[in-house]
Amino acid sequence: MHTRTLTLSAEQEQFVQEESQREGFESTTEYLLDLIDKERDRKYMRDMILEGIRSGKPVELDMSGYLDLGKILDEEAKKWESGQ
């Protein structure tokens, strides 16, 4: 793990402290790391949505197609979580 020093204004520091306490984090570091993870997840989802939009003409799914899509999404999530 790497160490990084971060300088915050008094207002930013107060915000981070209040939010980390309000959300139940044990430290402000845990809160900031969670924000980074959420931003990474948000960007990943945005990229996946854009990829879907750009992939071609939409098709209607029946229930079996929906279930197949769920399996594909589960597999993609596992790949993403393992860093592939």
C-alpha cells in the first residue's frame, strides 16, 4: 500500500470528518478510500453503459434472455473484481 499526504482546507477537513462520522467510518482515511472506490465503480458503470449504447441496435429480451443477461453480468462483475 502507498502513502499519500493530502492537504485540505479547514472547510474540507470539517466536511470529511463530519461525513465519515455520519456514515459510520472508523476513520477519515476509510471514508476517503470508500469515496475513491465509489468513484471507480461509477466510472466503470458509466463505461459499461456507454459500451452498451454504442454496441448496436437494441433488442427486446424475453425472460430467458433476461436470465442469460444476469449470468453474463455476474461473470463480468467477477472478472472486474479480480482485476481482469
